[in-house]
Amino acid sequence: MKCPDCEADLKAKMSGPIEVDRCDRCGGTWFDEGEFGRLRTTVRPREVELTFTPTSLSAGPCPRCVDAVLTAGLVAPTAVGRCPRCRGIWVSEPIGTAEEKKLISESMAGVLEVVLAVLQFFP
């Protein structure tokens, strides 16, 4: 599978009970739809809930479907995409200040919280 942001090869990596596909070049992470059920038991909700904001831009090609285009959005400070066909979720490397990036990327829990915010928008 190819990264929708930089087209590098994604590599499968285990994060607790979940296998995700990560881009070593740009730091993005791909989640297949089947992995979402396990997310809810892995992540504790924050006091402040993250929200998904849709954009009119494309988030690039789906790493799984290749010819499908990801629906783009933001879960501050991260750009995200959801495939309308396979329902997978792409989480780009966090954007914003160095402190915001550190909060999200310090642990997989921060990335999983972003995915949960996307799932609330796309039932």
C-alpha cells in the first residue's frame, strides 16, 4: 500500500492489539475499518472531545482501494481522510505547533483519539 500524502510504501506495525499501516517518511497512519471496534476499548475519552471538520479538498488516493479518493477533513491539529468505499481512515502527521504535534504523536493513543473523532462524523 502507498501513502496518500507522499506515496511511500506503508509498513504494517502493531500498536497494542491493533495492526496499523504507518508511513516512515511522513508519519501518517492508515486504519482499516475492521480495526475500529477494538479502538473503543483501547482509548479513554478526553474531557474535551475532539471534533471532525469536513473540508472540500481531497485527501489523496485510498491506500487500500487505490482508485477511490479519500474524503478530507481536520481533527485539529491533524488532517484526516476517510475512504467512501472501504471505510478506512488515514491520519496524517499532526499539523500545527511543535507542542500540538508532540501531544498527538507521543503515543498511539493520541492518533486513536483522532480516529474516534472521525468515526463520530462518519457513522
